[in-house]
Amino acid sequence: MAKKIRASHILVKTEQEANSILFDLKRGASFEDAAKKFSLCPSKSKGGDLGWFGRNMMVKEFEDTAFSLPVGELSKPVKTRFGYHIIKVTETQ
């Protein structure tokens, strides 16, 4: 099991918006470009990259999903108190 992961995300206000972006990503749109264009998180300037983090560093719903994803796979929209996230794990340790 990974102790630390590096992940990127796209944060939006509605599940409908998240599903629309996810639809485009699954058809080949660039995750980094979509993050820069649509994400509400300051990480959007880095293409959504959140850097490395371990357990108990993110909100539970986000963390549970991120730590369960294989590298390179996109999550379904994940609801947290911040909005809806599409998560992509880029590396694990």
C-alpha cells in the first residue's frame, strides 16, 4: 500500500460540471489544460498538481479516493465540502 502519493485534481462547484469535464478527459482532453481552464483550486496554475501527500493530509473523501486509485486513472467526481473533484494519481511511494 502506498504511503505517499502525488496527485492532481480539478475542483469545480457542481457534479454536472465535473461529469462534463470527465467526459472530455475520457475522450483525450489534456488533464493539465482542463485544470488550468476549469479548476477553482490555486493548484490550477500547476495543471492541478497537488504534489506529494500522505495519509491524514487531505479531507477524508478526497484521500480515500486518491489512495484507492491506480496511477494514471481518473476518479469519478468526488464530493467534499469544497465542491467536486476529479482526481488523477501521478506517482506513488
